[in-house]
Amino acid sequence: MLNLLLSRLATAIPSIVGVVVVTFMLTRLLPGDPAAYFAGLAASPQAIAEIRTKLGLDKSLPEQFVAYVGDLVQGNLGNSLSTGQPVVTEIATRLPASAELTLFALIVAVAIAIPLGVLAAVKQGTWVDHLCRIVTTAGVSLPVFFTGLLLAYVFYYLLQWAPAPTGRLDIFLSPPPDITGFYLIDSMLSGNLETFWSALRQLALPAISMAIFSLAPLARMTRGSMLAVLGSDFIRTARASGLSPRTVVFTYAFRNAVLPVITTLGMVFSFLLGANVLVETVFAWPGIGLYAVNALITSDYAPVQGFVLTMAVLYVTLNLTIDFVYGLVDPRVRLES
Amino acid sequence: MTAIPALAVEDLSVEFRTRSGVVKVLEHVGFSVDKGETVALVGESGSGKSVTAFAVMGILDAAGKVTSGRAMFGGSDLLALSERDLAEQRGRELSMIFQNPRTALNPIRRVGRQIADVLVRHGGATRNDAPRAAIEMLKKVRIPDPERRAEAYPFELSGGMCQRIMIAIALACRPALLIADEPTTGLDVTTQAVIMDLIGELAGESGMATIFITHDLALAAEYCDRIVVMHAGHIVEAAPGRALFDHARHPYSAKLLAATPGETVSLDALASIPGGLPDLRRPDLPPCRYSGRCERRSEACDQPLPQRTVGEHHVVACWNPL
């Protein structure tokens, strides 16, 4: 098991190196001159050249790259040009917001999709199955920003059940003490129910828009995988041995069917990291997606690089976790290592 | 000796509803197995051997439906039992082993636990005793180093070893009837013999009745007391093994025998049976489903099939038997 993890970790290193190179190139090759942008419209050519020298943009690309990698090694992602803050601290404060949103959405999606998929497979052709089909079709056909806007329109504007889509907390409340960075957990830990409730209400709409989007592939995969497993020989054996329906469906069928679902979960999670950017923009959620969008618009290299790097590291960690969980469930994977 | 039937199947008919119509997979199938007796169900692929077994076990696909018949077992009709009551019986009173043992076992559960699951389910052992009882079963099916093998996953074991595990699962609760559905298909010939001997021996010890499903007449003759020949969902002939080999009365049985390699038959003399199974979806199926392939067909064959007793325990469903 440990070998498996280490070997996967080793294969992750080239991807990280690749990402470092690509982020560097990408931001340099993008159109737009940050020096000109920061000097302002009225700046003289001398002022622009001065800023360019200050930023190190006048050096050759290899020189810039060496400087970039050197900073990276020291954990320095540079400073944001627009705020002047170090990118590392900005990402560190914003990442928990995105993580809380994504994880909460994923938990909601899993909690609905897996039982729905299992039921649809066990009771194939009944109303549960049809419901599953409708939900999955709707889920894949609605783009996540549209669902977000629709939900905000209906539940905030029309019904006024949800609070204004303006961030993580009601503006009159102060954030809970920073323990995990997750407001839901931190407010519970500090026993502040009012903050918890407010954070939950703020979280509900963006999380649901993301959950609807990720529910579809999960439910579909669960249903398909369960159907395949339920039709397999060993389920017939289990039934022929008189095992109770509960044992057959959960202990025998589901544990086998969950393997492709875990893979899908990994994919859905990475989709969600991307969808974050849209949802955070719609709901003014102070996460790293919104941060990256703003940085892109202003040609602010450092935050964009920091964002892409953070995402890459997240993807790699995610894939490692998936491999690990897969190994826990399937003994055949353990053997391969 | 008066034989007591362990299982008596009477007038069993099964239909499958498919998109292209209703398939009459079994029609008026009847046979019985006595305690301690081994009966072979033989026939080519698609003749309804496995469906008969699945119907008796109550594990037909959702598309399959029993339209008539009884399967008397231990004083009750298996076909009339509720799913819950039948599940109580399955694995305890009647068990089944399947072909392809490698896929018939749960791939991600240790084999010892799979045996233990059945024991716990049917009260053969408590949850605490089950692992030890499972190892006992592994010993019984002669798996070397059973303590270690109990911890193995199916993919770590050979096909023959997996089939022994299957047998251990099936016999864990000492059933009165075992249905073995082509248990040696996919195993090499020496393993085949070992597995067949093992089943025969364990059945003999406990007076268990065995139904052995195969397309291999030679294997059936070697291990079974009686042979029931099926063709396209009908039983065409039932006879003691020796009697069938000496003098098969149904034209189909005779053709099957001619297609079976034996000591006296040279490879050149092996004959394939002309024609194929009739399309069982046809509404105008002839009474004798073999008549389309039969060389002895006559006008009489258009009448409902007879059940002619032509010898001791020897019944043939044919108007023009050999």
C-alpha cells in the first residue's frame, strides 16, 4: 500500500514540473503588457520602462524563468501587482473558502446521487429509475453558472428564502476564529450557532448549484455500475446461497460497484474545481476562483501562476487520494504495486 | 429399496419475455431426484438445463417467469414459496455451484468470509465461530493450508481452487440437494476429475441428492445414476446411465451419444447433429421440438408428445423411438 502511494507520488513529480513550466510560459505569452497596465493610461514610455525593469520583465525569458523557479523553491509566489500582497498569503486565506464550497457541494451530491443510483438500479424500470434519469439529464444539461443564476433569482429575488449572494457570511457578522478556515466547522467549534447558521445559508445556493452539476455523472455511474454488478455471476452465487437481499445489495454488489464511482468522483471533483471559478463569480464568493479571474483580467501574472500551481497540486493530491481509496476497496489494485 | 424423492419437478414451464416476443424456454418438464442419487441433466447449449435449475432455485432473471408446474422439495413446493422463505432454503437445504468459478465468487471479499457469510446467514455458525467453521469447510474440500487460503481473494487462487471454494460455500450448511451447473467447465481434465470425485464423495457422505448439469455425456455416464436428456426445453428421454448408453431410444439421445468421444468411437466416426435448436419464439412450434431435425419424423409426430415407458426407469418422449 505504501509502495503504491510512493510510486504514484513519484509519477506526480513530472506533472508538477510540467505545470511550473507551462504556467510560466502561458502567462508570458498571453497578450497584454502588465507594465503598461500598471503604469496607467497617462504614463510616459520612460515610466513604463521603469516599471518593466522593476518587475524584471526586461530580462530574457530564461532569466525570468530561473528567477521564478528560485522564488518558488523558497515558497515565494511573488506579489500581486494589484494588491501588493504576497500571493501565498492571499491564496492561503482564500483557499479554505473554495475548499469549503467544493467539499460541501460534493458531499451533498454524493449523499443524493449514490442512494439514487443504487435505488434506480435495484428497482430498475420503476419511478425511482425514471426520477434518476430525469435528474441526471437535467444535471448535465444545465450549465453551472445558469443553475447558480436561476437559484439566486428564484430563492433570493423572488422567494427571499436565501440571503443576498454576497460572500460567505452575513455582512453584520464577523467570521469565526480561524481554526480550519471552514466557517461551518470553525463556528461549530467555537459554539457560535448564529454564525454557523448564517454561513450555512450563504453556502446553500452556490453549493447546490455545484451539487446539481456534479450529481448527474455520479448518479449515472452508480446506476450503471450497480446494474452491471447485479447481473454478474457472483451476485447469482450470493442469491443462490440465500444471503439476505441487504447483504447481496450492500455487502456484495455495492462494494464492487463503488469502484468506478470512486474514479468518477475524482473526475467530478476536478470539474468542480473548474466550476468554482464561475460559481464564485456569480455568488461573489471570496475563493481562489474569483481571485484568479480578477488577476487574469488585470494581466496580473503572479496570482494566475499561483492559482494554476495550487490547482495542479490539488489535482495531484486528489488523484493520490483516489488511488489510495481505490486500493483500500479493491485488493487487486494493492497487488499491482 | 424404496427411493424417496428429494426433489420432484412436475410439469414445469418457463417463459422469457424478450423484446422480440415470448420465448417458451421450458415446457412440461418433469423429473425427480432421490435422496443420495445423482442425476445428470444433459443437452446442448440452450436446451434449458440451467433454466430448469434457476427456476427450481428461484433465481431466474427478471424476464423469466414460471407459468406452470411444481417443484416438491421437503414437503413444500419451491415454486410457490415466497422469496423470503425460499431465500431461507437456498444455501441451507438446496445449494448450487456454477460454471466459471473465478467469476462466480465475489472478487473483493476474502474467500473465508464468503463461506462464513453463508454459515452466519443460515445459523450454521455464530459470527465469532464462522471464520473457524469456514476453515473447517476448506479442509473438507481439501484445500491445502486452509488457514492461509481463507485469507485469500479469488484472484489469488487457481480455477480449480475457486471451484473448491464454491463447493465449500454450497455444502457449508449440509444441504439435502446440490445442483452443480457445469462445475468443471473451464477446468483442465485432471482438475475436472478431482472436482467430480470430490462432489461425489461429499454427496455420498451425507446422502445428498445431486443434479449435475452438463453437456458432456461421458462425464454424466461416469458419475451419475440416471441421465435426463433435454432438447429445446423438453425432456426427451430419461434413463439409467447404462441403459441410455446401451440403447438410447430417442433419436436425439442417439445422436448425442454418437457425438460423444468414447473408447470405441474413432474421431472420424464422431458425428455432429444436423440442424439447430428451433426458434422458441415461434407460436406454431410443433409438439415435438426435435421433429425439424429428426430423420425418423412421421405423421404421428404432429400429435402431442407421448411419455412412453420403454424399460425400468426408462421413459422416452417420442412416437418413433429407436
